[in-house]
Amino acid sequence: MIGLGSLFSPAVGPANAIASAGFMQTLLDGGALQAKKRAAQYSLDLPNAGQLILRGDYSHQSRIFFSSFEVRELSQQEYGWLKARVTYVAPDSHWQLAAFIDNITDEKVISNATYIADIVDSTITGNMAPPRTYGAQFKYHF
């Protein structure tokens, strides 16, 4: 089991920028950002038939604000992200076949947001993280 946990808190000053989990977060006094990750991997040797590798990853992100003013409309509520992978490695290790699924629970996650003000109108724009994604992968080693 591999684990990684982080807690970021502001340093001295009015605002401090911290990059975490691909997000740029500006923290004001009293703010804190938490990101925790866990992973487990198990390898099973198959007699005269290669190897099977099972892997699971989970990460948790606390609420994140995309504005230094902590505007709730420019934030993402806390969420968990789960992914899994199964890999078969051939006995000669020259090739392998894997199946994977990312964002298993199909979380709707805002990865960034920006407020655009105008005299006539104003909008909030941003990007979403990828939805549930799954697929297969084949590798051949020469």
C-alpha cells in the first residue's frame, strides 16, 4: 500500500499561491487545502502463464476555490476520485495487455473556473475533468 497525504496552509502574507493536484489555489489567511491519495497494487504470478497485476487508486480533494475571494460559485466541492487497472504480463515479458477505468464513480468535477465581468453581461467559464473513462492498452517490448 502506498499513501500520500498533504495539508497546505497559508504562510505569512495576504495571499499565497500553491499548486496542488493540477490546480492553482490562492489561499487567504485561515484557508487550508487538503489532498490525500492512496494506492494499492497486487501482483500474482501465474504458473507458466505470466503475471497478473491488479491496481487501485483513490484520491480525495477538499473544497477548492478558484478565486482569492473564496467565491462559492468559483469553487469545486470536495470529491473522491477512484480508478482501477488490471494488467496481464506474458511469460516472456515481451508483451502485456491491460484494462483500465478512470473516474469509476463518474464524478462531475470542475477543474478550473473564471469569472469574466463585462459592462453588459458577466459569465463564469471553466473546464470539467474527464468523465468516467475506460479502455484497453497493449504493449510490446522489442
